[in-house]
Amino acid sequence: MRIRLDAVSPGKKVKVIMVEGGVRCRQCLGEMGVYPGETLQVIRSAPFAGPIMVETNGSRFMLGRGMAAKIIVEEMD
């Protein structure tokens, strides 16, 4: 089932299916290691529309809800 990254619960691993948004958005996310086919794990999700902490390839970074909503993912088992 495909969902947006901002809807993923902490602790879940997901596979990036598609990144929506403009060229600059996709470029910025790509520089952080977020691109189709990559595996991400949601570490923490701040309350009240706060940022989301994500881990990929041993690196952790924060994404704003707006940016996370542009990342379409699929939950992994």
C-alpha cells in the first residue's frame, strides 16, 4: 500500500516509490539520499505537525512535514 512519508509511524521501514515536487525539491532530497528504491526508517515524528527524523544508510536527518508529504513510500515487512 502506498502512502506519504508524513503518515508513517515511528519505527517503520519503508521503500521510496516516488518523489513528487519540482526539480529543486527532488534534487535536495536526492542529496540527502532520498530517491526511488531507497529504504528509509522513520525514527521519530514530532507532535503538532513538527518535523520527522528519518534514517537511511546510517545517516539521520530531519524533514519538515511539507517535504515529507512529497515522498510516496511503501511499507516493508
